[in-house]
Amino acid sequence: MRNTIKKQLEGVIPEDRLQYLHSSFDILGSKSGSVAIIEVPEELTEYRLQIAQAIQTVHKNVKSVLGKTSERFGEYRLRELELLSGDPDTEIIHKESGCRFKIDPRVTYFSTRESTERERINSKITEHENILVMFSGAGPFPVCIAKKHPTVTVTAVELNPDAHRYAVENVNLNKVTERVTPLLGDVREVCPAMGQVFDRVLMPLPKGAFEFLDVAIPLVKPGGVLHFYHWAPEEDKYSEAQRLVKEAAEQYGREASFTDGVKVSLYSPRVCKVRIDAVIQ
């Protein structure tokens, strides 16, 4: 019989409570060492250690299991993670799209579930573009873009010092130092001070990115592209995001025309993360 986590927990967790066990969770890392990030339902809180140990029994490469104890909060988009089992050193190397990322999920945001979205963005980029990634984290967008497009240059701006430190490491690790410039600081201060405009600007911060549209719009070259991320209701994914970008562009006497809209991920049963693409004239 297949060695599953649920099978491991039979006889450990009462049968009537096993129904609450989540079947999916995130694993970051590689065969040489990974970290699992799990959400333990309230009904199973007292069994969280046993659940973590069962994951390590089934997934031999998982060196640490972290449990979510809060929603994402604060300027750095982090959540509180409790070490449930394994190695307290939760730094790992995660591989994606031919790139390697050194990260510690306890100090920097990194979503494996958005690898498809990073590939979608990569498919839109043309050669010789000059690109700005705001809220760039540990560098997944900048590194993936530079790795695939050898004539493109990317500037990456991040507020979290730990995430920025990992971004610098990841740029070096993937040998794209000549084409990716990681900058530490607040986009409101750093970006206008650069004194340049870009062919493409990414805003991969779903909650609150709209508060920085007044920074982003002037940084897009006439005819350039803005990728704007937003949280939206399932029943009307793009209207509010389009309105926000349109109104922000008009504040600068510019026009926004919308070319694409994508549902990136589901946040809750009725709320999703979306991206809209706008050409800013």
C-alpha cells in the first residue's frame, strides 16, 4: 500500500479528525534538502508535531517542517512560521526554470506556486528591454527574466534587507550580475531617484500595489508595458484593477490600454490574485 501522510497518521490521529488533514502543502528546495510549509487546521493543532514528522517520513528530502501561524503581514509580506520538526536552519536552494534560488522562507517571501506566472511574464518579453521589478523580493522575477533573455537589463528594488541580501546572492549564483541590478530601499525613494524610464515595469505585490501606481506610471516609457497585480473578487476579476491603472495614468495626462488579464492564484474561495497588462501612452 502507498506510503502516504494520511496512512502514517492512522492510529495517531482519531479517525473522525483525519478528514481535516490538508492534502496539499508547499515544499521549497531540492532533493538534497527541502523545507515543507504547512497549514494545520485548528481541529488538528494538538497533532501538529505528528503531522510534521509524518511529512518527513514520507518525503525523505524534507529537512524542516514549518507551520503557518499567521497571515502575511507588515511591509515585508511575511507570515509567522513555527518550526514543527527538523533542522532549525531553514535556508535552502530552490530550483526553477533553469535557475537556482537561495532562500529562507522565514525571512523572505517566495512562492513556488507562482513559477507558472513567472514563465508567462517571460514569454512576453522581447530582446533589449530595460525592465524594472518593484517589490522584487529574493529576485525570482529578475533572475528568471535575465537568465532567459541575455540582452535584457533588469533593475530590482526591494525594501526587506534579508530579501535583498538573498537577491544579491541569487544574481551571483545565476551569473547574471552584469544585467541585474538589485537595489535596497523603498520604491517611493529609490525609483524616482534613478532618473530613468523603462520598457516594462512589474508590480508583483497583490495587496497594496495600487498605492504605488503614482510611482510606477511615470517610470513607464510612452508605449511601454505595466504589469499590475491586485486582489479581486472571483465574479469580477479585472474591473477594479483596470480602473485603478486608468485613473493613475490620467493623473499624469497619460492613457492606459489593456492587453491582457490573468488569474494568477486563488487567495480564498471568493478572492483571487490577478494581473492586468497595460500599455501606457
